[in-house]
Amino acid sequence: MKNKIRSTSSAARMLSVAILLFLMFSGSECNELLQEPAVPDAIIGNWKLVLQAGALQDICPDENVNFQSNGIALLTCPNSTQISRDFNLSNNVLNYTQSSVSYDVVFSNNSQTLELKGKNVSRDLTYQKLSMNEIPPINPNGTSSTHSSEKTKEVTK
């Protein structure tokens, strides 16, 4: 009888350990799924607006965007204050989260050209990747606090 109880309690301990190990490893996978997807390397860096098309052409000429790996885009227009906007890029769709403006993303020229094709806004934007020595200085005394990249599409009634 004692041997039967010992083998049952030994099996219960092993089962408990197996369950705890399973929960520990499956829980870490769950945490990874809950985190925002990583920003693709191709978009990380500094980009200069070289062309805009579509009905809504309200981006400042020569706008610079620094897409960072933490999901923050730093937008700078000449003679304006730099602003930051949260973004995510998933399934080749870039979304500015505060404004919900979305673009289809197309890379070309060995990822040196970035095309943003408006999904819910009437504009298409083309950017060229900048090298470190091409990045313009930031004007700390600028007056603008908004950029057109964040404006939402107007709804017609």
C-alpha cells in the first residue's frame, strides 16, 4: 500500500513539474504574440520626400522622416520643429497610429526608394533613403507642430 501511495505521489510531482514547465514556455510565446511586431530593417533610417502625387498634395517639400526601430517616426520639414508619430508596419502596410492614415509600402532600387501609396488618403509619396552625411540639421526654433503625414482623410457627407 505504501509503495502504491509513493508511486502515485511521485507521478503527481512529475506531472506537476511537466505542467509548470509547459506553462512557463507557452506563456513566453504568448507574451511574444502580444508584443507589437518588429519594425522591418528596410524602413529604418532617414528618408527624404522626393515626389508626391494624388489629390491631396499637402506634404511639405523636402520633408525628412526618420523611421526608428521602436515604432516612432520623426518628421521634419525645413524651418519647422521636428515632431514624432507612432507607426507600425505590418503586411506591407504602414499605419500612423494617432491619425489612422495608412499606406501600402513598396520598396525599390535595392530598398533605397520607399513608395507610400495612400490607402485611406488621396496621396502617394516617394522617399529616397539618406546616408548619414545627407541628414539635415534639426531646427529647434521652428514653429510648426503638425505635419500633413498625420492628417486624416476628410469624410464627405
